[in-house]
Amino acid sequence: MKILSTFTIIFIAIQSYAQNSFPVLPNEYKWQPKSNRAKILNLLTKEKEKYYYYFNKDTIEYGLDFTKNGLIQSLHLIDLNKDGIDEIIFAGQSGEEGNRVDIFKKEKTSYTRIFSERQNLTDIITSQDQLYLYISDPGCCAEYSTIQKIFKTTISLSNKSFRQTHQSQIINGTKMPDSVFTKPLRFRVILEDCKVRLEPKVDNNSKKFYDTMNEFKPSGNIVAVLPNRAIGNALGYLNDEAGTNWWFVEIDENVRPKNVKYDRTDQTEKFPTRIRGWINSKNLRQLN
């Protein structure tokens, strides 16, 4: 099995299986340097009502910049469908709790919003005639897990054509792998009550922050318990000091785990969700 250093994780995650799985270690999308300030200012004179809350303030409050300059920094012009006309992407404060991502496409003489989703844009990937958006939602307030989503549309960017194709979930603070596999390894669980853990070590007794918040019975770093023959993908790996080989996994969305410590049911009940965590690889059998 080939493994790669952390340095190449993002490249491989995007190139090898970007359309089917969320990257193991996603980064915030890197925008091109601002070179279109005048064009953005011209847009603002026509589309003021879409971002009214920015125009009601002239100072930075609680570390959030709701001034016009703050809005300019959150707007980006990019030709997503390569038709020679820039789309407008807003990626910034929502005016409520958390961030928002909006995409506007020019229709005749005005712009129409064709996509809107909570929180952070992680990546934009085009493949032949398809476009994929990666959204990472770390939640807010007392929520303690991140929901990772992939949306797909045709390169024509027709209105309301975006369709969600993937959703995974990971508890914030989960240990990330040192290395990832060049492609996911398909596996099957080979024992009943297989433990999915927050980190690659055995801890069955300590009390975690989410136990206190939800009045869960403490169970160490166990975040879910899987039935025998559950299926999933191994995305990364780590060997501990004792030589135990741990796999960082993503469990298939049709598996029904027990003793689940994950939150965000408002999201996971709307779309089939794959949970992520660590399993001792001795309890897994590689398929294929």
C-alpha cells in the first residue's frame, strides 16, 4: 500500500477522489488577489439590497467587519463556466451567526443568485462538464462537529441546478492522520461492536466535553460502535508507539451505529451522512 506525507495530502485528495469524498485535511479556498475592486464597487451600486446588513454599519464590531470594505473583501469575481462572463461569489459573514456562500450568475443585465449555503467554501473543482463545490460547516454556538458537503452542477450553471452528492461528519478536535492512502481502501468490519474513536488510542473510561454537554455516559474516546460487517473507506493511517496500525475511516451512510456521540441531527437527518473517526485496523478486512 502506498502512503504519502502530509505535505501531499491535499493534492492527492483532490486529484484521486475529489468528486466522491471530502478531502481529509481541507483548506480554505485560496482566492486570486483582488484586482477587480472597481468592478465590485460597480456591482454594489446595483445589488445593494442583497447585502443590506453591511451597509447599516460603519465600524468593525466584535471582530466582524461589516463595513463596505469588509463586503468588498468577501466578494470575488471568477468565471466558473468559462463563458467569458464572471460569476460573483460572496464568501463571508452571513449577517447572522456564522458565514455564508452565495453564487450569482449574470442574466442579461442583472445578477441572479443560483446557489446559497451556510458556512465556508473549501474548494471549487471542475471536471469535464461538471462543477463541484466543497462546503465545510463547523457549526456554531454549542455544536461540536463539522459537516462536510459536496454539491454538483453542470458547467452551464443553470438556476437551481446544484445538487448535493456527499455529506460526512467529524467531531471537532478529532486527531488527523499523518498520512493518507493514494486512494481510499474499501473495508469490512470483522467483529461485533467495533469501536470508532476520536483519536488513535484505546480509552474506554475518560469523560469528554461532549459527554458533559449531553449528559452522555462517559466512554473514553469512543464516538460510535459499529455492527459486524459494516462497510466503509479507510482514508488515512497512523502507527502508534506500540506498533498498532490505526486507520482513519469514513463509515458508509447506510450503516446504523450504536452509542453515537455525534451531534447536528438537524443536518444528518436531512441527508445520508458518513461519520469519520479511528479504528484499529486489526478489526477490519480490506476488500478488493
